[in-house]
Amino acid sequence: MSTASSATTAVLLVNLGTPDAPTKAAVRRYLSEFLHDRRVVDLNRWLWFPLLHGAILPLRSRPVAERYAAIWSRDRGSPLRAHGEDLAAALGARRPTPRVALAMRYGNPSIPSALRSLREAGLRRLLVLPLYPQYSTTTTESVFDAVEGELARWQDRPELRCIRDYHDDAGWIDAMADSIRRARADAPGERLLLSFHGIPERYARRGDPYPQQCEASAQIIAQHLQLEPAQWQLAYQSRFGREPWLGPATIEVLREWARAGVRRVDVACPGFAADCLETLHEIAIENTTAFVAAGGERLRYIPALNAQTAHVTALASLIARHAVDWLE
């Protein structure tokens, strides 16, 4: 691939985001940006903003900061950002993958700052890859909103392509199944739980395809692992607020299994491309505590694919298929 092609064609990897530090002030800024997004919370602004600024941000920022502090790396900071940087670097080193940049939907590096850096490097063709295998308006579409919002301000915008989802991509499925298989090769748990981030039920009722794509991903992964229906289950985590969310809830499934006599379980999170607060703390710490308190003995969290070679290979192939004519 020529240097000129590298300078004008780029891939923008986008993940959810992270605070800049595990402090109350940094977490409050991050949560404020996240919870102001209409794709995430579509309630009436006159009702939502007083609740957000009067109760949620003042009350939740400190405990959330404490959770971040429990997983924060002294050397590299946020695990989500560190894994994202490693993944972007590994993809950028592949050929014929073009220039690869990393951005966060909320927090830093922001989508506008990443795009402006690419523009300075001569950006002419842009492929956006949200690191969400399963599409949802609350995540994937929000990324597309932010990209379009920035490009709309440009006088000379690049040609744009967006990858909507890869929930059933063969390379990604193989990478997920192989990662789970290796982790369970030594003393597998009695059951495997595939946990996905939840969304409110009303989004699904309005047509968001997220639950169908989660179910499809889980089914294909279980088939690759040759698991019987009684050996695995799908569940949803990270509920927020009082309205009904997709179920069953991960923590409730784990408690039910423990009360039913299941002693050892394995948990994987196929909706998360990189480890973050929801996997390293919610699953590996909080859900482990709940499982043991209900009578279980061991919960083994199987890490996200992060920058594993198989993950890099799968995403490089995905990128190549969407930009094959750009790379020739």
C-alpha cells in the first residue's frame, strides 16, 4: 500500500468511553456527557435534566469513581482506553489496513479531536468501526450521530462508510468461541453465562434490533462450543433506573444458579470488545460477590478479546471487506 493511500484513507475505531481519572470530578464530567445523549436517555429534557443534575450526578459520581479506582492501572490508566490503544496499534500495523485512529463516544480521545487529527494528515476516505458487535441505537447510532455532527462542520468532508454491526461475522465468532474454549479448557464451570449490556425494553419494542442480535451471537457461539441448552444461558447486565430493561438480569441468573446448587460458573461478555468497568468490576467483582453470597463457589470471568491476535485478525478482515476498493 502506498504512503499516499495511507495518508488519505483511515479507520476510526470508536468505543463507549471512559473518564480521564478515577476521581469524582472526572467521573461526573464523563457521566454528564454520557447521560445528556438523547440516544441513551430519550426522556423529556424538562423532566430529565433536573433529575440528572439534582440527584443522579451528585449521588452517583463518587461511588462510580471508587469502582473505577479499583480497576485503574497505575501505568496506563483506564483499562478501556489502554486496550483500545493496543487494538488500534495492532490493527494499524497490519497490511493493507490503512491508518487507524481511536476515539471514545464520551470522554477522551473524543470523536471530534480524532477526526481533526486525521484531517490534518490528509483524510479523504473514512471508515467508522464502532466497537459494538451488536447494533443498537443507544450505542452504534450514537457514534454515527457524533461523526456526522463533526463532519457537518467541515467545508471539505471525506467520503464516509460505516460498519453497522458484526454480531454474526465468522471471524469474530471464531475469535470469541476460541477465547472461551481456551479459558474453560482447565476445569470448566458447570455452566456458561453469556452476558450482554442491557437496554430499556421500550427501545426494543420500538424496533431496536439489539436483543435479536445478542441472541443470534449467543446462539452461534454456543453452537461453536457444542454446548447443550442446559449448559449455557444469555443474560443482560448494567441496568440503570427503574423502568423495565431487557432480561433476565445477569446478577439474578447467577443468584438463581447458586441457590439451585450450581457451584462453578464461567461468564463471558460478547458485547464488549475491550475490558472496562462493566466487565472488570461489575462482573468480576460485584457479580462474583453476589454469586458466592448466594451459595456459589467460583465465578470465572473470561476476559474480552481486547488486542488478542484472533480479534485483530477478525477486525482487519472486516475492515478489508468494507474498504477493499479503497485499499487497492
